[in-house]
Amino acid sequence: MKVYTDKHARSGIDTPLPKLECFKNQFKNYEITISIPEYTSVCPRTGLPDFGTITICYLPDKWCVELKSLKMYIYAYRNLGIFYENAVNRILRDFVKASKPIQAVVTGEFNVRGGMKSVIEARYNSKSSPMK
């Protein structure tokens, strides 16, 4: 049996991915929810594909994420070796860095594998988070 290593654990966290582009927000006090039901990545330990749905819900401030750039960003995960937990947290990190929202939640709902289903959620709030 293979042993998990730090290389497995850190896999994909800092791999270059396509840039998330934004456009100037025209309104205030509304929420955007984006569902991406065709998320795919690769388990860094086994090399097997992982499938799931990524949902991004955010309160924009000055910027909104442009959807085509988000699609290309998410598609780049297709061949990336990264654990579920790291993928969800990395998506949040990159999303917040690009768009600087008031709040954001990224949820990854991953398909059953090995008899288990995982749901991972990462949150950001501009008033309480050190992530900027």
C-alpha cells in the first residue's frame, strides 16, 4: 500500500492555472450563485479521476467574475492532481484574490467513490478574514 506523502498533500496547490477575469460591478446588495456540475480533477495519490459539482456563492463588491474565464479556470483542474479539500480551498483563495468579494462560499460536492460521498465548504468574509 502506498503511503501518503507531503508531496501528495501539497499537490496542485500552487500549480499555475488560467487567470480569473473580472468586470466592474454595476449594482449593490445582491448575491451571485454559480453551479459547475462538470468539475473533474485527479487524485494525486491514485491517479484516478474525481468528479463533482462546484458551487460558488458570493456577494460582489466592486468586481464580478467573468464566467468564460471561470469556466477555463475550472476546466484546468481536469488533469490536475489535487485532493478535494485543497481544490475547494484553492478555488476560494483564487476567487477572492481576483474578485475581492464581500463574502464568498465555495462548496464542492463530490461524487461517490469507494462508497463515500464528500462535501467540502470553504468560506470567506472580507470583514473577518485575513485572506486578501
